[in-house]
Amino acid sequence: MKGEAMKFHLLIFMIFLVNLASASSSPSVIIVGAGMSGISAAKKLHDEGIKDFIILEATSWIGGRIHKTEFGGYVVEKGANWLHGAEGPLKNPMYEIAKQIKLKSFYSDFSNVSYNTYKQDGILCLGTKMVIPILVLGNSTHISPKGIKKVVTEVDYSKRGKVTIKTEDGKVYTGQAVILSPSIGVLQSDLITFKPQLPFWKRRAINEFSIGVYTKIFLKFPKKFWPTGKGTEFFYYVHERRGYYAIWQQLEMEHPGANIMFVTVTDDESKRIEAQPDEKTKAEAMKVLRKIFGDDIPDATDIMIPRWYSDRLYRGTFTNWPVGYSIEKHNNLKAPVGNVFFTGEHTHAELFGYADGAYYAGASTANEVNKLLKKKMSPSLRSLSLTSGRADGKRRPLLYLLLSLPRNEQLENPFFSNCLYLYWWM
Ligand SMILES: Cc1cc2nc3c(=O)[nH]c(=O)nc-3n(C[C@H](O)[C@H](O)[C@H](O)COP(=O)(O)OP(=O)(O)OC[C@H]3O[C@@H](n4cnc5c(N)ncnc54)[C@H](O)[C@@H]3O)c2cc1C
């Protein structure tokens, strides 16, 4: 490992040293979540000279929705494994890092997918050729920190210039600013309580954005019974029930001889499958495979079903931009409230949903925090911290009415800014 990649890993190591060392001190910045965006924010802060930050991560791993795990004696990726945009003018920044740290990678071969499509009765359909070059990270880097397991349950931003964070284990952390990177699914849930409640414009922006569910169901077999070689990596199954065990991918390129396949299901099918026992899912999947490959095929010996939707720390896999959701609302989604900053893939207006979106979002949020710390509290941020109403929960009717305006209008409207200013000093 060389250059930037080495620095990146050293930084991650340092972050955890800082985290362990500073549990009782008062850092400048508290970052909640050590997924792609949280780590990217940490790196940016560090590069900008802000070194007294801590990361509070609920799980025992770094990476969040990028999470490799062991399955049937092999390493598989439960979350993100495609690097989109490996070529072209808008190169994925992870592509360069992947090259530097020499990740095992290859192009996914969709070229024959429409030739490899089976109808509900298992009969092969005829199709046309399609080539989609997408790079797969077959073996992502794994950094194994000590279990952090700090589940943030409360963000108190009622005091000017100070944010107090509480975790499930009863610990309290205080900083000048917090960067929240949990998924929008988490923000939509009641896992984290805000004191005072987030303003209406913010809650609306959060609640109206959308997160989907995408599940890779891994199956290992005692032997291979599917075609292998060029043009066979994927096959589709078309059922009258939309998305019923629809997209199959064999991992021969990644793990030759492992006899592992995974089938992808999404949204309602994902939720249904997450809620039922694995054995039932295995029986359903086997029925589909027997339709395609015949009754003689052996049962799967292992099955693994990631449960991203049921997991209170994710509540979904990646965001979709809902129809009718305006760019103003999205600006509100990523806008800070007082010293509470929001980041994560969902806050990137172009690359939402993707790991590279999370990477850029983290760096951009860290930039904003950096500016805040350098200037201390700017007037506009002071105003924003008031938009939730008074700390005692009582609302001023005029202010409340104005709060329903998109944030840009609030800030651009001099009358509104004056109201907020007056309110601040009352
Ligand atoms: C199955 C699947 C397949 C995907 N495929 C691809 C792909 O091929 N290509 C691609 O580019 N992207 C893909 N993605 C999307 C990509 O993984 C995400 O966009 C990206 O990893 C999100 O990073 P993030 O930092 O925004 O969020 P996260 O990775 O969710 O990071 C947030 C962190 O916050 C932590 N957290 C949550 N709540 C709390 C709390 N209360 N207290 C403390 N910590 C908390 C979480 O544990 C997590 O570590 C996929 C995702 C999934 C799940």
C-alpha cells in the first residue's frame, strides 16, 4: 500500500486512537457513524488541521453499508461491491484507491444477460446482447478496530455553540459541532432524539426522501450445476410476481470453485424475505432453481441473508429520489440545524445512493464544519439554530408560519432573518 491509500489507513487507525483516548474530553467535532461518509469527513477534517474529533460508531466495524463477511469459507460483500463510473470523465474516486491498494477486482460481465433469462416455467428466453462495464471489488480492505458499539440516542443542540450527544451505554460527549452520518432510514426512525425537536422544514425534508431495500441472498452448493465461462455470470428469472428471485449471479470469477451464487431481491420482496425464517427462503429459492436446472440439483448447504431493512442502524440500503421531491427540499435535507451537520449518501444531489456520493458528501460536510469552526458561529447559523422554536418547546405563530418556507427562502427573506435576530435576543 502506498501514498494516499496508506495515509487513509493510517488516518483510520489514528481516529480510533483518538476515539479511545478522548472519551472524557471535549472534542471540537463529534462524527456519528464510521461508514464511507463519516470516514471521509474525518479525513477531510484531519487534512484541514482539525484533529480533536471523535467518531462514535454503533457497530463493531468500519464501513457501514460496505461490509464484507465470511460465508461458507469465503469472503463475500453484504453491501456495496460495484464501483460505478470506473471509466469516463467523472471517475469514481474509489477506483484510484482500489488500484493503489491492489484490490482484487474485475469487470462484471452483463454481456449475455438477456440471453440468460428464464421464464417463470424455467424455459430460457431469447434476447439481445448488452455490455455494461462495471467494476466489482471482489475483496475489499478490512480494518478491524476494537468494538466501538456507541449507539447515539440523543443529540442536544439547545445550547449555543455546543452539542451534547448521549449514547445507549449512558455516556455523554460534548463538542462544538456534530456531523451525523446515519442513513436516512435511521433519521426517519426514532432511534435518535433531537433536543429541541428538529424544525419542520428539516423533518419534512427527511421524512419525504426515500430509501429502498436491496438484498443479496447468498447460497453455497456442494457442486456447480449452472453454466460457467464467458457470458454466464448473470441470469434472470422472470415471474408473474415482480422481482421474485429475479437476478442471479454466480461468483466463479471472484471465488473459482466455491460454488457460491447470490440472488438479488428488492423492496417488498426484501422486506418479506427478511421477516421469514432462512429455511423458508432457501426452499423458495431452490424451487426456482429446480425449475431452471431440473429436479436433480442438490440443495444449498449454506444460506446467508443480510437484513438491512430490519436493522435499526440502517433501515434500508440506499436512497432513491422520490417523484416530486424538489431540489430545495434536498438542500434542506443536507442543511445544518445550528451546529448539527448532516452527511451521508442521501445528502449528495447527484450521486445519492452510491458509495462515491457518500465519500464526496463526507468531505463537503467537513468543509462546512471547518468553516464554522474557523469563523466560530456565523449569524446565519445562529438564525438556523432557532428555527425549531424555543428550547422550552413553545412556538411563536409568526415564526412557525415562516418555518414552513424552504430554508433558502427563509435565509434570503430579510424580514424573516430580522425576526429571527430579534427572537434570538429576546
Ligand atoms: C446491499 C447493498 C448494496 C450496495 N451496492 C452498492 C454498489 O454496488 N455501489 C455503490 O456505490 N453503492 C452501493 N451501495 C450503497 C453504499 O453502500 C452506500 O451508499 C454507502 O456505503 C453509504 O455510506 P454512508 O456513510 O452514507 O452510510 P453508512 O454506510 O450507513 O454509514 C453510517 C454509519 O452510521 C452508523 N450508525 C447508524 N446509526 C447510528 C447511531 N445511532 N449511533 C452511532 N452510529 C450509527 C452505522 O452503523 C454506519 O456505520 C449498496 C448498499 C447496500 C446496503
